[in-house]
Amino acid sequence: RQVALVTGASRGIGLAAALALAREGFDVALNGLPGDAGLDAAVDLVRAAGVKATAIPMDVAEIAAHAAALERAEAALGPLTTLVNNAGVGVISRGDPLEVTEASYDRCQAVNAKAMFFLTQAFARRVIGRERTAFHSIVNVTSSNALAVAEPRTEYAVSKAAAAMASKAWAVRLAREGIQVYDVQPGLIATDLTAPVIDSYRARAEAGLTLLPRVGTPEDIGTIIATLASGRLPYTTGQVIAADGGLLVPRF
């Protein structure tokens, strides 16, 4: 039986990933911030798919809380096979890189890069050495901004570039442990995080900014994550999946 922990799972891409995994037969531990009113409702949605699910309230930026969160997930659902590092934050205020504050920079790094790195470490330490038969994987959700600069949110792009490199590093280290690691890089996706600007990008996508003339949905990304976690891309690890509708394909 495969069991996944999905961070940032109360809404958006995280919830879509949890539901897609449930449809694949995974039991799912859904992480959200303590006090997140949407977390219990998300758990109920996943349970309605016919699998076991549990809530794991935790701020992923609190590194010291990771081990206990993994313990709670396994106590409820059994040994974890899958980690989806999805939790992320945007900038405190969009604007000129010359005006970026240390607080905004540190917040992006703490959640988008550092938390992902150390939760991956804690998960791997827990799994290595176990007798395993199911497919084991880690799927990190970074961003097309790991490659493409978005000047009004430079600190976000920097944190996602760090997360993308960490994904490669973990793929190298964990391949010999039988754990496959992937980096899903969403482009223009309609979520709460992008809500203030997505309508302008929607018009640009329809006008040709993306090869597929639309913005993406959380369900698009959830399907990709579930496909990877289910092991349906054999003989792969360390790959970047550019889930961006062709946004970053070089063109003349």
C-alpha cells in the first residue's frame, strides 16, 4: 500500500495532488498550517475517494517539527512511501528588486527551499534501511521561476532556483537508496497565490504566451504528481517536469 504526505494540501495544487493520489489508491496525510480551517474539509474530500486520510497541522518552516509530523502520519496511515513537497509562499510585496526586504527574502527561503530540503532529509532518513516493496518517491513542486526571472518577485524566483537544485542533489544521493526524486515546475497556474494577477496572464496565454493557449489548473499539476508518484515513468529520476503549457520553450 502506498502512503503519501502532501505539504500545503488544504487547497490549490496540494489538494489537487492529494485527490489525484487518492484516485490512484494512495492513503494520504495532508499537511497545512495549524489553524487552517480548510484542512479538515480537504481531508474529508480525500476520504470520500475511498482511501484513508489524516490531517497533519504543521508549519513546514519549523524544521524541528518535521520528525514528529512524519511520526504522526505513519501512526495514522502506516509507513510512508511518498513525499510531495508542495507548500510554498510568495513575496510579501511585489516590486523592484532594489526594494526587496530581508524579511521577504528570508520567508521565501525558509518555506520554499529550506523546509523542502530538510523535510526531504527527514523522510529519507526514515525510509532508508526499511524493507520496501512499494515504489518510493519524492516529488518537489518548484516553479518555472526556477529558470525564468520574474523581476517583481525576485526573491521568490531565487528560492525556487534553490529548491530546484536541491531536487537534483537529492536525486543523486537517493538513487542508490531506491528513492526517485522529481521536480515539477508549474508555470501559470490559477491558484490562491496567483489570484491577484492570473487574469492578466490568462489573456496573455490565450494570445500566445504559452504554446497551449490557456493557464493551467491545480488538477493539471495534481495529475502529473500522481503519475510520477505511481512509478509510471520508470527508469527516471532527477527529471524536471516543465508543467507550463510550453511557456519556456525557446522560440524565435
